[in-house]
Amino acid sequence: MRNPWMIAVLALAGCDGPTAVECADSQRFDAYEDADADGAGDPDTQQSVCDLAEGLVTNDGDCDDGNPSLSPFEPELCDGLDNDCDGTPDDGLFGGTWFTDADGDGYGDPGAPVQACAQPAGSVVDATDCDDTHADAFPGAPEVCDGYDNDCDLTADDDDADVDRSTGTLFYPDEDADGYGDESRPLQACTNPNPAQLIEVPGDCDDARSTTNPSAA
């Protein structure tokens, strides 16, 4: 008569391997593969298990399971990567302050600082632009007759002693008020300093007589 114990041993020896651990549904939990061993698993590898085998974790927050420096347990760094796996690289950090240069003149708007880990496009270190909408207005620019404070000294056009009046308009005195100015006495300025006596039309050969002008008979 065969020994029942021996029969049980032989039966086990004939199996392909140990049977899987079984448990009630209420005892199962989700686990995730942690290929880089950083304590956080790949959410795409979800599986229901009874026990936590090697290489599995219960955290599913890894955003790159091939890089152990990227996980919910890592601090965010200024490196362009999403170190803490919250979906936003470099969030809440800045490595420097730059200023928006909207007009591309190389000078930044002091009222538009930008804090970031790396210098953003369209920004500069300088913060001395007085008009970031006009590329010809920045500290040291030549002052010309255009209605802007080109050199950023708080004065513009004729009010600026450094203005280049050759960029303005020629005006002529019209003392006889015949609509023609004395072209021998031109005055160049950005704007007419005396509209009652100066006009832009030259041609008067005798500005003391209103009946003498290019339109007279």
C-alpha cells in the first residue's frame, strides 16, 4: 500500500511550478512596476496583486520610469525637467530675472520683469528702456523729430537740447501775412514755434509788402 504522503510529494513534483498566491478580492490592491527603483511606479503598468513582489510599488506617480531622478519624491530643479513629476518643469523656481524687450532694441522694459530658470526669448538683462513699443527710443539713441523721447532723458523733440533739428521742418517768417514766407530767413524745428508768424511756404521776395508774392499780379 502506497504512503499517502509520498503520493502528495510526487504530485507536487509533477507540477510546472509553485502555484500563484491567491487571495480574496477584498485583499487585493493595485501595484505598479518600478523599473528605475525610485519608489514610484509607471501608471501604465497597473496590476491587481495580493502581495507586493520585488519591483512593484503602490505609488503610480512616476513620469519617467527610466530616470530615477524624476519622481514625486524628487525636489524640483532649474534644469528644464519635471523633476517632481507634477506636470510642470521648473515650476515655482527661477534662476534669474530678465526684462521684456518687445521692440527688439536690446533694452528691456523695467515694468515687465520675467523670472525664470533660463533666459526667455524676447527678454534681455537690461532694464532701462523708456518706451518698449518704439525701437528708436532707448538710452543713448539720437534724438530726432518724431514725437518720441528717443534718448530716454525725459525730454523730446524741440524740448531736448540734443535734438537733431535737421530731421524737422523748415519754417519761414511771413510778416506781411500774404501766405508766403521769407526764404532768406528759414528756421528749422520739429514743430512750428510760432504759427502766427511762421509758415512752411517759402517764396516771398519782399516780406514787407503783402502785394508782392509769387501769386500777385
